[in-house]
Amino acid sequence: MTKVKIESLTASLVESIVSGTDVFLVDVEYVKEGPQWVLRVFVDKPQGIDIDDCRDVSMALSAKLDELDPIPDGYSLEVSSPGLERPLKTKRDYTLFVGRKVNVKTYAPFLGRKEFEGTLKGFREDGVEIEEKGELVVIPLEAIAKARLAVEL
């Protein structure tokens, strides 16, 4: 099974596990770190995720993965919070964090550069609105390589 299929299957399993709760899936990564494969699942909830939530998701997901056995290689399963610099990937992420400071990197230069930092002002079907140094910038979704919350000190 390919990396993309493993991530997709894992996302589906997590969505079914957290269905009906206030916990939601943020991201799934299946990555090789040295000789070891790691399946990372990031979950959150509106009031913030805690260790008990992570444990519950981890136990349920581990049981499902053991039952289906879709991953041919040995791997470690990690279920955790997305952290302070959590990724922004979905419409829900962008709308949930309006008003927060964000970092956005684009695949190719956009408006002459590839990195933007400012206040997230909104999500539109054609892009993400960021206020940067008093100017509103709309970055097309297809141009965004990576978007994350920025740590605010």
C-alpha cells in the first residue's frame, strides 16, 4: 500500500472513531525517520485536546489497524495534539483561526515572494485572506505549499 493510501485510510479510520465527539482530525503523516516508519495522527477539539483524548483515539485506531493490517512494514503509531504551530489545511482550519497570526509558504513566487506572515482575515473559495503590514493579500489555495499558525509571544 502506498504512503498516500495509508494516510488516506488512516484518516478515514480516525474520522469514524471520532464521529459523534467534539474531537476532530487535523492531519495524518506516514513518514520514514531513519530506519523506522512513523504513522502520526494529529487530533484536536475546540477547547483543546488532552492526553486522555489522544490515548482513546490511539487505542481505537491501533485496534482497527491491527484488524485490517494494511501497513506491510513495521511502524510506530503516534497520536497527539497538532501543537502551537499547527498546520492549516482545511476550510474548517482557516475559518476556526480567523484573527490569528499565520505563516504561509507558496510553491512558487507569488507577488514576488514565497513566504507570507500576517493575520488570517478569512477564507474564500479562491484563496486565503491575510493582512500583512496593513495590506490585505489573497493567496490562491492552489499556490499554498504550507500554512501554519504562528507562535504569538
